[in-house]
Amino acid sequence: MNIKIAPSMLSADFANLERDLKEVEKNGADYLHVDIMDGHFVPNITIGPDQVAQLRKTVAIPFDVHLMITEPLKYIDQFADAGADIITVHVESDGDIQACLDAIVKKGVRPGLVVSPDTSLEVIKPYLDQLSMILIMCVYPGFGGQSYIPASTEKIRACRQLIGNRSIELQVDGGINFNTLKDVVEAGANVIVSGSCLFKGDMKENIGQFRKIIQR
Ligand code: DX5
Ligand code: ZN
């Protein structure tokens, strides 16, 4: 399976974002994972569509935009216009999930749904045939640097089963590092988000180390 690496911008140096994003791109990452938090759906705030649009001009790597916001439908067009290539929406957010997926697709962006640790995979079943990506949260959303929740591994495995032969990417986010990477890949994840691990020290070495573990 083709395993993709998506460094999470949340752990970048926000005083040097252009430099850090170029580093991500130069070292062969597949997507840039962009965490959008509204201080309401999660107890943390990051950036909005205007900032994403500015960052979009600095690199060509696909932007994978993870919306941790209460009312995603209100902002989908703006994030699409800002240059998102993939937009994922939490199934726990307020409002009409089908309307969100429709809005994303209408903008020509790849749609995905996210499930938090306490949410059952059952809720995404009705949407499966429309999804380009499913994101399994392996920590409670809101902050980088948390520990991987071990029960996530079984959920990833179950999700891979659920996907069957559909061409849906299975993304994992939260607590992925040199120790947890092997388990999530073996369970069937193919897009690996990692923030604190990849941005600590040398990005090139860290991505190289990730690729080595994935190939084992
Ligand atoms: C958490 C975010 C993650 C976060 C992951 O709510 O969605 O993308 O940046 O950070 P690490 O890899 O440090 O757990
Ligand atoms: Zn994320």
C-alpha cells in the first residue's frame, strides 16, 4: 500500500511558517495537514481561511484541512477558496453532515469525515460511498503532543474492513511517533498525520525514519 505522510502544521514554528512549510515540502511529505480550531468545538484556536490562503502561496504541496469547528458548513466555501485540496469535517460537529459533503464536492475539493475517539464508526456508514478520506482521531482533538490512545488501533482495523475495496484513504491523527507508527500502518492506515514528532529536530531525518519504519 502507498503510505502517505502528512506533517501537522500545528507543531511548526508560527514565527517562521514559510520556512517550515518549505521544509515539509522539500523533504517529500505527501500532504500538509492544516488544523483549524475555533475555540468552541475544541478548547484551542488556530488560524482561519485568510491565513490558509496566504500560506497556500508559499508551497505547492496539497493542503489537507482538518476542520475542528462547531459550524463547518459556514466556512467550507472559504477554506476551499483559500486553496484546500482535502477538507475533513467532524461527524460530531453541529449541522447537516450531508450538506457539508455536498458543499465540499461542489467546490471541487476532496471530502472526508473525522471521528473522535468516543465516536462509533457506525455514524460514517451512511456516507461511505461519497468519501475520499476517513480520519480516525487517535487523541482527543485540540492539542498536539498528546499520547496515542491504544484503543485506536482496533478502530483503524475495523475502519479498514469497512472501507473494503472503496478507494477511501484512511488517515490517522494524534500521538503518531516512532513507537506508534508501525501499529497504525499494520492496522491499515495509509495517511499518517504527525506533528510534534516530525517537527522535533530534523524534518528530513524524521521523515526518513518514518519511511524506514513503514517499509519494515
Ligand atoms: C490534534 C490535531 C493534530 C495534532 C497532532 O487535535 O488534529 O493534527 O497536530 O499532533 P501530534 O502528532 O503531536 O499528536
Ligand atoms: Zn489534525
